Amino acid sequence: MTPQTEQALVDSVPADSPNGVSAGTQPDVMLEVRNLKTYYPIYGGILRRRIGSVFAVDDVSLTISRGERYGLVGESGCGKTTLGRTILRLEKATGGSVTLDGEDLLAIRRSQLHRMRRKMQIIFQDPYGSLNPRMPVSDIIGEGLIAQADRENGWSKRAVRDKRVGDYLEAVGLRRDYSRRYPHEFSGGQRQRIGIARALSLGPEFVVCDEPVSALDVSIQSQILNLLSDLRTQFNLTYLFIAHNLSVVQYFCERIGVMYLGKIVEVAETDVLYGNPLHPYSVALLSAIPIPDPRQRKKRLVLKGDVPSPANPPSGCRFHTRCWLRERLGNPAECSTTEPPLRTFQSGHQVACHFAEQVSADVVQETAAKQDVIETAAAEPD
Amino acid sequence: MDESTAAPEVRVVESPAALEQLLAEHPDYDVQLESLNQWQLAWRRFKRHRMAMVGSAMFLTMVAVGIFGPMIWSYNYYNVPLPDQFVHAGRPPMLSPFHPFGETMLLQRDVFTLVVNGIRLSLLIGVLATVIATTIGTFIGSVAGYFGGFLDTVLMRIVDALLSLPLLFLILVFSRFLGAGSWVTVTLIFALFGWMSIARLVRSVVLSLREADWVDAARAAGVSDMRIIFRHVLPNALSPIIVAASLSVAGVIIGEAFVSFLGYGVNPSTPTLGNILSGAQDALTEGNWWWAFFPGMAIVIIVMGINFMGDGLQDALDPRAKI
């Protein structure tokens, strides 16, 4: 496939995906990521010269509509967090472009970027590491307000700031007077709420949620997810929701991108992806979701081997070293020589696999049955 | 809180036992938990650290002597009062009622006055040199650690180079050529060659702190680098800095004593604990032990006090410690 057609496919990313904004109006694009690359240098040798790169994010393109909840899933180390951080310019991009609300974040001047930071915020995974232990909550949330203060908003004034801090504490379900307390006086869930209040206090439109519930108790997870959901309607937010918990993403997101080794391998609406995954990796990933019923047996599609090193990714399709479909098809040469582009199937379902047409429920079941490793959800029931 | 008409009477109790007692007397009292910040918690832990309290008492006593002592027993090298009785070796403590620490040999100066003034100057040099060295070291270390890259490499190679120079030799040479004998020179020399270890310490702490999520949160909000360093990173690096600084005071006092003892330090006209000792060298063989003993004890008390205090600070400032 030529670069032109590849680009054309990227261009054809549908803008008609579901979104929380009123139906009928044409949903506009909140975030457009084009061919984004984030490489980290590896230094070695006596002279500490650059001897290679870690391809953390490698040529990723995605589009998020205003009001959408876009989920990003993938196993540890696949680059999903790096992608989120690169979009916010917390990490230096090696190439590509990130357009937020019509502004190219990677080309923008420093002063403009500083202003754009109001529009984009981040919620962190670790509720313990994300709050400065030496600061009371009023300062934790107020720091951003001070940094973004201007004549219009008057955030440089203590009274204005305190009121806003209190308002946002209430918005995330905490008491106003908690603002005088220190982080160590709060539970994990409360701390996460403070982190959310900090992100929202600047009035962002786009929020990267970097595994916001992974570090929390299951009971707290649902509270935080519901809170994020409510806040989205209240403040018209657009989320890039990074997670590795597939059930959480299924519950929370409208559209999902699956990442493997720095690349997006499949993008689809939630129901489509969970009902009919077309990339062999997504199939394996989804079959790994545990069923909360010990009596129900389930054949899982188990991938062989480990994730290859992102410093030395496999040629062609990055998944070909572990791909069950390739094995089934008799190891076609295409897999290891040609990098598969994201191809669009019906209703914006995009898959980066040469043989996505071959994937179906029957094939998956057959393959799982043939596996020598038999994995069941739990011990043998009587 | 908002609808309170009259200001309520507020009593603060610190322990559960005290609270119980208060509630037994006044069962109608409302109880509210007031949160302590990190420093209040650290102070609590410090207060319970016995050695730290002993050490602080020792150190603070010496500081008080150093501050107030010279006001009463001022030392004038050009106006040494004539002794009421000439004794070549000077009189020992017991035999000289107005000289509790005895007299020096030959000039029969009052050792007590010397020591009191020596404590003042030694402490001044120790604290001043430490303050300057810590400021330089903290700044350089935090800049190197936070920005990393080329700047870090350059700054740390400078630190390595300076650390590889023999400090004692440098101090001797410098004090000889930069206005030898003045305590200001000695202070500056110790400050200019004492910041490297602090810089390394601060760099290593900042290196790990800059990866913290809260630093990223600040960067995502557009907080400036300098503000992140001073408001977010350094306050969290403060505990090791405080501990290192307190121990450095002791190091400088000993170092000054050493250099003065060799005769390259502060002039005997302005007594420091070191140059008093230096003067006492010959007197020891004549049996005049008190000339050396009392300034020596002063050094021991100061340095030991600081070391105990530093130990306690280390424990108290550890945020993982309980209560």
C-alpha cells in the first residue's frame, strides 16, 4: 500500500462516532493526532553515544470528537501512557502533529502553549504520588490557578482562588473546608478526587485520564468512574481514557483504540470491538477478560511468548511474532515484511492487519480449542 | 462555622488522654480534629527523640553562651589586664577565684573569657560557612538535577573536580594568600569548598522528585520551572538538606579548629576555639592543661550536640515515620 492510500485511510476516520453532545449537530474534532512518534534514546558504550531508540509511540494517528470518551487499552509497556503524555507535551515528541481544538500543540509558541494548558489537563493513576505531600489541598489545586492567572479571571487574588478551589472540591464530592488539609489525611479515593478537582479547576475541555482507577479499590473504582461521567456532562469534557482494565473501558468509553508495541492496531466503537474484534491481538486481549463466575469455564486464547522489546520491534507487523492467526494461515511472508496500515471496515472500524477478514468467532473458537495450553477461568467444577 | 454568633471558646489538647480529661470536666464540649502539617508532625517526633533533645540542649546552650557571653566577658587583645600575681605557667582554675577556667601561660589571660569569645567566633564561622555552602549547593544541585542533560553533566564534573582537590591543602594555601588571619576569609574558604557534597545530595534527591506525578501535574498546569523547583521540589528535599547542613556546621567548626591549630586559620587576636588550642600547645608540657582542656571541651560539646541533633532531625523529618 502506498503512503498516499495510507494517508487517505487515516483521513477517512469517521467523524460520526457517538458523542455526548446533542445529537443532530455535526460533532467537531477535539483532538487530532497525526503520525505521532515518541522515541527515547538509548546511550551506550564508553563514549555514551546514542546506540538506539526505544520506539515508545511509533506513528500513531487518532481523532477524538468533542465530548467523546475515547478509551486506549493495551498491556503494560505498550506506550499508552507515553502517548497520553506526549499529547499534553509532558513528553517530547519525536515527530508528527497534535492538534487540539484547531491549534497545533507541537508547533505552537511557548506563551501560546502556556495558555493552551488550561484546555488540556491530566488525571494520574497513583493517588498517592500525584499530590505534593508538603502542600495543603488549597495550594495543590491553587498552584495551577496561580500559574494561569490573568486579568480576566483574577486568579492571582487569594479570595477568588479560594472560592474556586472550594467550588471544585464540592464538584468532585468533597467538603469545601477540606482545602486546609494535607494529602496524608485523605484516603485513596478522596485523593483521586482531589487530583480530579485539580485538573478541572483550570476549566479544561480535554482531559487525559491516565488509568485513573487502576490503583483504587473496586468499590471506589465505580464511584470515581461515575464521578468522571457526571463531570463530563457538567463541564462538557472530552476524555482520553487510558486503561488496562478492559471491563472498565467497556463500561466507560464510547470508542476504543487498542495499542500494541507503540502502535494502534484496532479502533472501533465499544460494542463493535467487544462483539466483533478483528485484529488477532484484540481477540486475544478480549479473551483474557476474566468472567466473575467460577463455574463457567472459558477457553482463553493464550498468546505465546513475551512482548518484544520496543527498542527492537519486529519487522512488518509488530504482532507477527506472537500472532495465532499468522500461524493458522501458514505464516504468510507478508506479515513479517510489510507493515499493515490501518484499514477501515464498516462504520469506522479500523484494523491494522493484512488478514483481518479471516477473523471470525468460529476461527477464534477453533484456535482456542486447539491450543495445547488449556486455560480455564477457575478450577474444575463438579 | 459560618452561623456562629458568638466566638466559641477554643481549647487545644494534644493527646487523647488530655482530651478525655477535658471531656470529663466539660461533657458539653464539641470535639474537632485539627490537622497538623508536616512540620508540626516532625516537631512532635523530634520532641520525643531523647538524644535529639539532649543534643539540642547542648548546642543551644553553647549558642546562648556564644551570643550573650561576649557581652559580659568581652575580650580585648590590646588591653589585657595585668594579673594580680605573676606566675609563669599561669594559675590553674582552683587557685584563681576570678578565673574559673584558669589563666594562660606567660600573659596570664583569662581562659574563660577566651573560651566564651572563641565559642562565639567558631559558631559564627561554622553557621555562616554552612549557610553559604548550603545555599550554593542547593541551587547548583537542584538546577543540575531538575534540568539534567548537558547542564547536569557540566555542573557535576565541576563538583567532581573540586572534590578531588585536597581540601586541607587548598584551605592552607588560600588562607595564606587571601588576607590570612581574618575570620571572614576563613569562613569564605570553607563556604566555597564546602558546597559540593550538598550539591550532590540535593541533585540526587531532586533527580527522583522531578519524576513525581505532582511535578508533572504542575508542568501540565503551566507552572514555571523555577517555581516548580522552589515550591514543589525543594520543600520535599528539605529534610536531607537540613540534616546535612546541621552536620556541616560541626564539620566546619572542627575544620576551622584544625586549620587554626596549624597556624593558618584565624589570628589569635580574635580567639576561636581552634586558635586557643593552637596557643596552648607549648603550655601543655608545662603542666598548664586547662588552657587546652576547656576550649577542647567546648568543641566536643558543640559537635556532639549538633550530631545528636542531626540524628534526631533525620528521624523526625522522615515522613514515613509514625507519630
